[in-house]
Amino acid sequence: MPIHAAQRAEAAAPAGGCDLQAALLHVEQRLAGLQTALAAHDLAGIESHAAALHQALTHVLERFADAARHGGVPTGLRQRLGLVGAQVAAQRDATARATTALERAIDVLMPDAGDTLYSRSGSSPPRRGGVSALQA
């Protein structure tokens, strides 16, 4: 007698649930590592933790999509994934706000003056005065 898809999903649920939990825990750990590196202003740590978090998120989303196709995801795990998604979004927003604040501070400290060293194309703009004016 063939096993129906629902029965297969129920039979695989404990192992699949453990796989989902492990993948989700890995994402949570990577997110915590990134938050710690950000708080410590550890640039190398931020870079490595952000890359690890990206990989972990990709993996967990693949696992959750696979589980959804083959019988569903337990409610508790869906809620945890939603919470992780909210934490990632909050971290992304905080990073964007910090970047904007930094750009504003740089603009205040180094206002856009006419005496720029390079133009937008990367070449040096023509200078008035200087050595060429002295030679004339």
C-alpha cells in the first residue's frame, strides 16, 4: 500500500524539524555574532559575520522552502524564522541609519568645496593660480 504525501510528511517531520531547528539556530548564532562585532566596532568581525549570516540565511530559507513543499513547517519554527527576519531587518535599518548619520557628519566636517582634488570622472579639475599662473 503506497504512503500518501501527508503520511510521508508526518513520518519525516521529526528529522526535518530537527534539521530546521539546527539551521535556524545557526542563523541566530550568526546574527548574535554580527551584533557583537558591530557593538565592538570590529570591522573584520563585521565583515566575516555578515558573510556567514548571509550564507546561513540562504541555507535556512532553502531548508524552510523544502520543508514547506514536503509537508509544512511547524508553527513554532515559522514564528522563530519570523523573529529572525525581524531582527535582520532591524539590524539592516540600524546600519542604514548609522551610515546616513556618518555621511552627514562627513559632509559637515568636509563640506563640498570648489577646491576638490578630483572631479566626478576621477580626473583632476583645472586649477586656477598655482604653478601655471606663476609661469605666465
